[in-house]
Amino acid sequence: MHEMSLINDLVEKIERIAREQNVRRIVKAKVWLGALSHISADHFREHFEQGTRGTVAQDAQLDVDVSDNIDDPHAQDILLISVDCQADE
């Protein structure tokens, strides 16, 4: 279940951003999958959907960029690039 631990780390980052920005919902998240991250975009989406249930990112649109550069220093990583927030009213 290595994928879920990666998703849990990502969700923690997203929730921290939401708290810091005082927002009630994340409507979109953009992530980058390194060429050696060993997870496909589709598989990542499935885990993201499961991992965000009951969080500020539930039902958020997910934009996934997949690198094919195995020489990139982050080739083994999954990086959170950006989030779009819905502010508290």
C-alpha cells in the first residue's frame, strides 16, 4: 500500500494549505509524477479519489502531469504543483 502512504502525505499537504489559506474546499489539484515514481496517472487518480474522501479535497478536479525524464532529480517523486481553493464566505 505504498501508493496510499504517498497519497496520505499529499492530502496532508493539501489540508495544511487549506488551513493556512483559510479555505473550506480545494476545487483543483495539480500534481507531477516523476518518470520513476512507479504509478500511472490513472492509478494515481483512483488512489487520490479514495484518499481525499471526507477531506477538503473531496471531489477536487485532478490534473496530472507525467514526466518521462528518468534523469530529472525528482524522477522518483510525486510533487504537488498547485491547488485551486474555494474561499470561506
